[in-house]
Amino acid sequence: MEDERPWGPPWRQDRRTGRFTAADYRRQRRVGVGAAVIAGFFQVVGANNAFSEGAIYRPMTFWVYALLLVGPVALLGRWRFPLLSFALAAAASLGFATFSAPRWTIAVAPGIALFNIARLGRTRSAVAAACVGYVAYFLTLWVFADRLGLPAGAHADLRSLVLLAVGMAVLIFLGGAAKVRGEHMAEMMKVRAERARAKEEQERRQASEERLRMARELHDVLGHHLSLINVQAGVGLHLMDSRPEQAREALTAIKTASAEALREVRAVLDVMRAEGEAAPRQPSLGLSRLDELTADAGLPITTKVTGAERALPPEVDRAAYRIVQEALTNVRKHAGSGATASVAVDYLPTALHLAIRNEGAFVDSDAPSAEGTGIGGMRERAQSLGGSVEAGPVEGGFLVSVLLPTPDGEHDFDLQGERAG
């Protein structure tokens, strides 16, 4: 089906190759209509004004108007047949000039056609066409004007000959300049499009890598806890003699369900683990280990916790730890010497707010931005939990602000009570 998008300049999104196809020509005919209307308007109005001033030496009949419109109509094919379009427009204008005083308004159509030839990159053809047209005008209205019996007012003078030569040269120059500018803009847009595609590909790759890391982490956590459930259920079976009969059935169901869940999780997610990567041998990562993280950061860090501290859902706790870790990594990588950082943890009623800020300016030219690799990973992790990440430079440093929702209910209890249990 034919593309119905409106025509545009060659540096538009779908013109980056700089080459014109048949579909391009079909769209460009719409612009040819506009140029034909403009040329016809100038030539008809100019001829009427000249006739009212007595500069037209024959009546304005239907055939005279038809001769004026030959050139504008010829412009409709200027993209497919540029030389033929110029030849028809120039011949019609020259024919009208044989009974009219020299005026620029009768040469609008051939001027547009000549400009178009140069704009298409056919400079030699444009120069040749201009020379042929100029010689024809010079011979008809100067050399053989008396022999042809042309009215005296229609004879060319030195001024009209000079202006015609200068005008043709200017049109050829402008057409060539338009072609060069179009090619330059097309190349710039092509490079920009390649960069945009590369950036999009990098963002997709980073998002995929982050989701893969999260899946591996989920596998580790589930494997760890399900293994503990399985072990505890086995111990319960050994102690079932001291329990009611219902406890035996419950423990058997727990062992069966946990073992089955563990097998299914491993079957689905084991392919995501890198070859030779071992399961975790340390407690799950979370804000409970924030002191260890800040102590090993390699720069002075102050930590402030506000709000009623409580146990968080495991996925929120891990995400908060990872985001703080990535933010402090960016500070170490990009901040100058003597930089410090602060970590603020605010337990809101239904959310967790984190603010990681460095107190020294980023001096590295590769400083993080809102679209950087680290920020992209933080945003992907937060959005997977329904949260958000805002990052950017602030007065005297860089700020990462994170909001992670925490569901109400079973996780909304006192942290010290959980630890004691």
C-alpha cells in the first residue's frame, strides 16, 4: 500500500539515506503543485499589471493566459523530468516575452525549474540549460528582434541581459547550496539516529542484565529459605512422637511442598546462573547490613534513620540495599578526593524512602546522569517493585532519591520482635 506520509525535506527521519525512491517522487509532486500555483499566480498577476500599464503589446486573450500557465504546469513534473520541465517553462516565457516588456514576473516558472535542477545535484545540466536559455533569449530579443518584427518595447536591453545572467547564476548557486545543506543535515540525522539506536540497545541490554541479576538473586533467596524449610520439616518428623498426629501430617505436607517448590524453582532458574557460580553462603542482603556496607565504602559516610524501624518485605529490603550500594559505588567512582556521603533512611507508613547524597562535586568527565548505567539499574530495580528513582546534581553534589512502597499487614511489625524470635 502506498505510503501516505506527507513529504518532507531530505534530512527528515525517513530521508536519512539521501536517496529518492519512487514513493518519494510521488510525495514530492504535492510540493510541485504548490510551486506551480505560486509560479502561476506571479506570472498571471504580473502580466495583468503589465497590461494595465501598457507593457503588453497584444490583447490578453485565452491563448495568452494559456501561454502564461504552460510553465507553471510544467513544474508538476520537475522531479521526474527536470530538464524537460525547464525547457517547457523557458520556451513559454520566451514566447510571452516577444510581445511584453522585460519583467521578472514572466520568468518565475523557469527560475524554479532551474533551481530544482541544481538542487538535484545536476550542476552541469543546470549550467548547460541556463546557457541555452540565455542564448535563446539573447538571439531572439536582441540580435534578431528587428528581423522577427518584435515590438520595440519587447526588445532586450543591456540591463535585462545582465540581470538575467546574474539571476540564473544565483539560482544555480542556491540550488547547489540547498543540496549540500540537505546532504549535511541528512548525514547529521543519520548519525544521530545511529546513536539513538545504540543508546536504546544499551538500555535494553542493561535492563535485561538487571532483570537477570534479580532473577538469580531471587533464586538464591528462595533456594536458601526453602532448603531451611525442608531441613526443619525433616527434624520435625523425627520429633513427631512428642506431637499430636496432626503435626505429623502437617510436617509431611510441609516437607513435600517445600521439596517440590525447591525442585521447580531450580528447574526454571538454574539456567540463569553463570557456570560455576556457587549458591550464597551468607545471610540475605538487606538494610540490616547497612553498617557493613558504609564501613567498607572507602569514604566518610554518615547514616541517619528516621521513622518507626520495622521489618521490610524481603524484596524491598534487598532492593534498598542494592540501590544504596550502587549509589555509593558511583560516589567512589566519580567524586573527587575528600568527598563525603550521607545515607538517609526514612520509614514512612506505607513506603521506604532513601536519600543518598555526596557532599563533593563529581569531577570525573564520566559522571553519572539520570540516564547512566548505574542509575538505569536502580530505576529498573525500583520500578519492578512499583517504586521510583530520581537522580541528578544538586548544590554541592549529587542526590539519589528512592521511594519503595511497602505493603501493610504481615510485614508491619516491630523489627526487634522479629529478631528476638
